[in-house]
Amino acid sequence: MTPSTTNAPPPAALKRLLSEEELELLATPLSITLERAARSRSLERMPWLIDQMNRECLAIYDAYVSWVGVLQRFIVAHAGEQRHDLALTWVAEYGTRPFVRKLGGLGLRERVERLASWLRASGSTFDVSEDERRVRFRLDAWGPARWWRVPYGWEAGEPRRRDGRGIRYPCYGYYDGPTAFPTLRGARPLTRGRATLPANLALEAQFFELVPIELFGAPLAVIGLGETAGEPITLDVYKDPADVPDAVYESLSVAKPSWPRERAAPAAPLFTDVELDRLATPLSIQVEEAAERHDWERLLEISAGMDEELVCAKDPLGVTIAGLLSWIARHLGEDALERALAETAEVVMAPFIDAVRDLGPADSIRAWSVAWRSHGSTFWIEEDDERFIFRGRPLGACGRMWASAYQDSVERISDSRVRYPTFGCFDAPSSFHVMREPRGITHGREGYPVYSCHCVMLHEIYPINRLGHPLWVERHPIDDPDGETVHVHYKDPGAWPAHYFEAVGCVKPAGGQGREP
């Protein structure tokens, strides 16, 4: 993360800052780093690895949930709740349905394991129990409900807090105050028949209940939502769909199928007590405990599932955001889209700006490496005297959405890299919005993918206005969706060439000039 101009070291000091070995380590997926440690029987990098796992867990997820809340607020304010519901229903075709279909095709045990992975990846603190009829996740707090909950009080100074063999993650209380996220009012399917529902939880109702019932006739899990923000929440996975309570279907205004009973005798347990405990334990703690036991086989098992867990909770939200941006651009106009992104920057980027303004260039690159790994990126880092350059194919959620849908699962592509699913969001049938009007958030170009406009607003325009320089500049391959994305980071904030400012409609403050990458 680029430091502010006032804290920047003099240009003479900005030569090579990171070794080639560290640059390669920063760009390598943690799953591979853990696999290498387990195969070599080495614990040398384990403290760093566990710290990085904790940083990756919510590095993008929490920003995404806040971003969704801003867009929901914008749509409700400018179009009303009825059109908000229409927007969510349309976006669910691409941001929910494909992901639910994958889970619905799994066996019951594997589906429960995937849901546990989903909950760990969303910053949920929970335990798991099983009886004859169901597997119950008791969540205190549920990841997406942390925006509804009142903060614990330690959030300003800590990113997370260890709690025995669990971790507590920040709560935000974003449903109170003058800029609160919207509460949906009026009983209907998207509120699960409730008189009120925090707007971001409507997406969870779609994911766990509404869309699975449409596809398979039964929920993936039944949500037990308390009346107040501080109550624990339950997710119940029923072993026999006939056992799902009638009231669930009634609250969603859908018909319950006349399920034949799948079993005459009580179902055998799916999990042992040890396995139930493991489902609820964050992966970083599982790694810590296995390393302490020198359990190399368990470390290899964990490494094999890390990449799927890394993106499972983020990817549906990312595609949902791209869909909501498309809806705003098409129904409210591209000027409205730009205003929505400006509001997003105030909520999503302001905390990052405050956190990174005093970081030096080496620490900033270490921090941004966490972000790009967390996105599910395949990338490499280069350094010269003036800049760091990230190159990836695909790099970031932007690249994975802009790319054609050429793979639908995590794939190991070399001994040092993984490639994550690509979505073809701008191809049929989703055909998300491509910008028609040249403006600052498109670098003055036509044909810019709508999701990528946030990169310009959040990483360039907003930091220029707050810090006097971009955090970095991204060059998207708009003429070749499967091409290489490049991120340019100048070590000296005063060295950014003036044309980078001009391209986004800003003016470079007085200072030095950089050279072209």
C-alpha cells in the first residue's frame, strides 16, 4: 500500500526493497506454501503462514458485504423496495443459482462439509451438532449478520479476537445511524415472511432457502433468525427433506412438495464428535494444532481444501455486486452508477486508507499481496527501482469476471500457482453491463466492464482525493477478456506521471514525474 507523500522516503532510498524469493512467496497461494512445508517437514514459515491465513479470511469478504449494503441502500433510496427486490431476483440468476446448483449436486455429508467451509470463510463463529433428523449450525455470530450486530467494542484496535479454539470477527452495527443500510419492510419471500429484515440477509434467504427450493424442492439449510441482532442464529440441514417444517415454505410463499419418506428407521450419524468439532474450527487454528503435533498428513489434507474455501463465500458476492452495478447502470443510468461507486468508496475504502496511509512501500506490497491472493488471483510480482508491477491472468475478481468461463473449479496449473474459476459475466446469458459513456471511472474509454469501474473509483480517484495519489493503477485488458491484467505501484507517491491523474479527471499535485511502465 502506497504511503502518503508526507511520509515517503526520499527517492534515492527507493531501490530494490524485496528479494525475488519474497516476491515469489507473496504471489504463491498459501495452499502451496503449506503443502511445501508439510512435504519438507518444516515449521519455519508456519507462524507467518497462520498469520497470512487469518488475514486472507476476511480480506475481501467483509469489503464485499459492505459494498452490497451500499448498493442495496442506493437502489432502495433511488428506486424503492419493489424494484430492489426485482434487482436481487434478477442478479440471483447469476450470483446465486450457479453456486447453489453446485452444492445441491453433492451428497448430504459433503454438502454439510461445504456449508461449514462457507461459514468459516464468512467470518462465522459457530458450533455444530447432529441428531437423528438434522445437522445444526449454531452461529454466534453468523458472518453476514455481523453487519446487523452491535460491535463488540474491540474492533477499532483488533481485526479479530481469539476465543478458545475459535475466532471472533468484527461486528459493525451498520443498520443504525444516518447512513444505515436499509431494513426491508413488509412480509414477503425476500424477508422470509418477517415484517422487517436487514437487507443483506435477503441474499442469504435466496442462497440457503429460496433458490434451492426452486431448484431442488428443499432448502440447503433452514435459517433460524432471532428477533434481535444479538441472538444466536441457527442453520439446520435436514437429512430427509420431508422433515423440513411446513412453516418454512409458508414464510417463503412457496409450495412444499409431497416428499416420500426416505427412511423408515433413524438415520445413522453422519459425523463423529471429533469431526463435528473440526467443522467449526477455523482453518488457521487447525493448521496451528496439526503443526504442533507434527501431523504432516493432516497439514496436507488441509492444504488440499484451502483454495476452495478461500473463494467459496466471496465469489457469489462478487458476481452479485457486478450484477447490481449492471442493474443500476441500466435502470438508473451511468451517472447514477458513478454516484453509487463514490458512496461505496466512502464506506469500503475509508478504513483501508486510514490503515495504510503511513505504510512504507515494501509493507504496502506485502499487504496488497494478501488482497490479491484473497481475490483468487493467479499473478506474479516484479520490482524495479521505481515501481512494483503485478501481472496476472486472471488477476483479481475483475479479471475472473471479465474472462470467458473457461474453467468452473479450482485447478493447480503449476508447482507454484493455482487458477480459480472464471465466470464469463460479460458473455451471454448474464451479459453484465459494458460502459457506453467515456468518463473518469473508465479511464476515458468506451467498452469498460462495469465491475472494473470500481477499481478506478476506489483505488485511484478516491485515494487521489484523500492522499494526493493513487494506491495503484490497473490496466484491464478490455480488448482481450482473457488477457493479462497489470497493476502499477509507484514506490514514491510523488513519482506518479501526471497522465494517470488526467485519465480519471483529476489534477496531479505539484511533485516529481515518473516514467511509463
